[in-house]
Amino acid sequence: MRLLEAVASREQGAPAKQLARDAGLALPTAYHLLRTLVHEGYLRRDSGLFFLGEATERLSSSGARQKRRSTVRDLLAHWRDAIGAPVYYAVYREGEIEVLCVADSPGNPAVHEWADFRETGHAHAVGQCLLAQLDDTSRRDHLDRYPVRPLTPYTVRDKDRLLRRLERMGRMEPVIERQEYALGTVCAAIPVTAGSSAAAVAFSLPSHQGERLMPAARRLQSEVGGLLTTLAISISI
């Protein structure tokens, strides 16, 4: 690891003797470890100089993704505790709705996914929020692949009604859904847009706590607005 750190600190590459000094290793030991690291792809050797290899770059990329995931998990946990409700982070990627992270607790459990979230975007706040951020062609394509169907007595009844609802939604306004996906549950979602990518932060409450929905949504919206950069970067997780 000290050798890898030594190579990483020298962007123009370095010979074995220099790296041995930097890492505080005997030269024979450094030679042996450098050969092993080159063989495994963690380093590459060019004209007697050592550089980081593809395996190290993949490791670095994985570490960056883990850090982004950790950042999002920490944010969701903060909001879960602040508003006293399970919080979700979802993105629309390659034509699909993906719930990437959920922060809940025994006292505030997440909504049971009794019908596949990917196929029922018309019925829950997360899906409606993501669909509202798409262009008309992408939106219609999604609904052609996953047709509108009633899940509860409160679910929007057909595609045309849903499209009209989505068109009326303010671009950065919270999306509210009351018992359309699951009876006894109300939800709100906040849009997070980064270029052409669509994402959403959402939370759910028991329907008997419905009066908390809009105040909590406004609070979450204000905090999300201050952290758009962090969330936008994390879309790639």
C-alpha cells in the first residue's frame, strides 16, 4: 500500500529506487512488490518508471462510488430523523425507475413494495415525480411499456388523465400522492434535476398523519435545495 501511495504521489512516474526510498522499504523488497503489483495490474512499468495501472483506477472508481453512496445514505438518515418518516432516493435511468437508497427505522418503516415500483410509477409519488421531469416522448414511452392500472380506489384511472396531471405539475414543486399506491399511506416527492438526469427524494407517512405531509414536504424541499450538488453528483451511484 505504501508503494501504491508513493506511485500515486508522482504523476510523472518514478523508478524503483525512488519508490523504495519514498515507501521506506529495502530495495530488494520494493523490487519484489513492484513486480507483483505490475503482474496483478495495479501498476504498469514504462521505460523503467512505474505508474498506476488499470486495476488501481478501477479500485479508485469503486471507492468513489462507495463514498457517494455513503454520502446519500447519511443525508437520507438525517432527513428520516428530522421529519420522522422513511426517506427514499430514486433516479430515472435508461428508461427505468430505480429506488437506490432507503432510510427507515422500526418506528417508521418503509412502504411495503407489494407491487413492483418500476412497473407502477403512475401510482406513487416517486414515479410521478420522475415522470414529470421527462420530456413528453420519454414519458409516453414509459407508460406504453408500463401501462396505467388501478392499484387502489384512489389510483389515477387512465393514461390521459395521468399525462394531464403530469403536465400541470410545477417543475420544482413537491409531488403529493394519497393512497394511490398503498391504502393507508400518503407520500411526497421532491424533484432533483441534474442536466438530463431525473431524480427524486421522497418520504411516506401513514394516512392518519396526512396533515404532516405538506409541512414536511416544504421542509425537505428547502433542505434538498441546499444540497442539489451533492445529490446530483450521487445520481451516478
